[in-house]
Amino acid sequence: MRVAVVAHRASETNVSLAARAWNGRPVELVSPREALLTLRPGDIALARLDVREDLAGAEEGLTILERLADAGVQVLNPPPALLRAHDKLLTARTLRRAGLPHPRTSIVERHAKLPDLDFPAVLKPRFGSWGRDVYLCRNRVELERKVGQLALRPWFRSGGAIAQELIPPLGHDLRVIVARGEVVGAAVRTAPPGEWRTNAALGATVSPTTPAPVAVSLAKAAASASGLDLVGIDLLPTGPGAFCVLELNGAVDFRPLYASPGRDVYADALSALAGSMEAVALDSAAADAG
Ligand SMILES: Nc1ncnc2c1ncn2[C@@H]1O[C@H](COP(=O)(O)OP(=O)(O)O)[C@@H](O)[C@H]1O
Ligand SMILES: [Mg+2]
């Protein structure tokens, strides 16, 4: 049996996952095309397709993942779940249906009437990442101006933008890494002075933390609603001991400092995934025998 991380990028997270073992087996880092050529029924593909660099949708390869699954490869982070994370409109629907706290969200499309919103509001790409093109609009005039400025961006033309209620920024958020229902890591991301967005790509400081039980249960509930096997849940603090779920990250980046004390977060993520898959295999073997 082969195990592969399927991705286009040799990011720190992808390379680190591929450097760990899956139940003693080596893990490869392959592109979707390589996966299609080399993986066989019973092999395992951990899908780590991200959003495109230009934010105009998900990276290519979702159809290849479907074909792998049809061919009997066990695809973790299956395409519908990846889309639920990458498409912020689907994320909002998913979290609302699961009854989880999430800022009120609407879609802004070209040539369509702007939705009714409360201000201040956040305007951002529907398939965004790295905090790119995420703007604060204090009122409707600012929103209209920003929409006018962004209307020709490839991402605006293809997917539209998301307008979202602003959760009053406290300068930090909490990212929790969940692998098959288990929290394997977490970190606090603190925005630099003068910045309200908490993305590491925008200079946030990332520091280790042990999440409070309320954050752990919210992250687990969001992970379960997402259908993703390995996911990063971003929680925005809304007051003492209270959070809302801001994002589901389907190709989440995390560093060694996300680990629980004395642990290796990449190894723990793979063991959580491998352990629960073995439990599923044992259950179905027991069912077959009975
Ligand atoms: N509705 C919101 N309320 C408060 N802060 C927000 C909101 N939306 C985004 N932010 C801030 O902007 C950052 C980037 O937004 P996010 O939706 O996570 O997009 P991206 O996919 O680019 O990371 C978040 O980490 C958060 O700090
Ligand atoms: Mg984010």
C-alpha cells in the first residue's frame, strides 16, 4: 500500500507531512497527475489542493481526485469537502446548517445589486487566502468604491466577492488543527501593530497555545461539519471564553510550534488519520465476519 500527499506545492506543511511515516510506511509528495499515474486501489491519497494563486477558484486536480476515488483509492479530504473550505460562501452555509457561530455572510456579484449589510463589513475574495484582498469597509459608500476597484480582478470576475459582518477585531485569533476528529495542534496568530488581519502572510506572529475546552469543542464541531479529514479551523475571539468560527482551511499550513507540548504535530496528524482509518477497516472486517 502506498500513501501520498497530493499537492501542487512543496510548502513547509506538505514537505513535513511527507517526511513522516504512516503506520511505519513512507509517505510521498505527488502532484494530482502523478497520483493518477501511480496510485492503485487501496492506496491512500491525502488531498492538499489549495486555492489558486490568483484566487480565481480551487487549484486544478479536483476531477483527478474524483477519478482516484472511483478507482478505489482512499481519498482523504475529498473534493466536496475541499470545496466547502475553499469557497467561503459554501463555508458560511455549512456552518449555518450545523448551527455554529459564523459572521453573517453574503455574496457580491458583478452586475448584481449589492446585498443589504450591517457596517462595518469585510469584503474579500470568495476563494481567498493569505489575507490577500481582504478589506474593511466602514459604510456603504466605501463598500461600493471598493467593489468598483476590484471588479476587474480575475477572482471577482470568476467567483464574486464575499461581504461579511465584521467581528470586532481583538488583534489575534486561534487556529486549531483537527485530524479525523482529534485536535493535534493549535496556535495563536497575533496581527502586527496597525494591522487587523491575523494572517501569517501579513506579518502575524504565531505562538504556541493549548486551546481552552470551549475552543476545542467548537473546532471539532466545525471540522465534523466540514467533512475534511485534516483541517485547520480559525476561531475569532468574540469575548472572554467565546469564539466564532471564521474559516475552514482545507489545505491548512501549520508549523512545528503548533504541536502539543513535547509532540510532533505532523506525525500526530498522520497517526490520527491512520489510526482512525484502521479502526474503520477493523469495524468493516468485524461486520463482514459477523
Ligand atoms: N468577518 C470578519 N470579522 C473580523 N475579522 C475578519 C473577518 N473576515 C476576515 N477577518 C480577518 O482577516 C483575516 C483574513 O480573512 P479570511 O476570511 O481568513 O481570509 P483568508 O482566506 O485570506 O485568510 C482573518 O484572519 C481575520 O483576521
Ligand atoms: Mg484566513
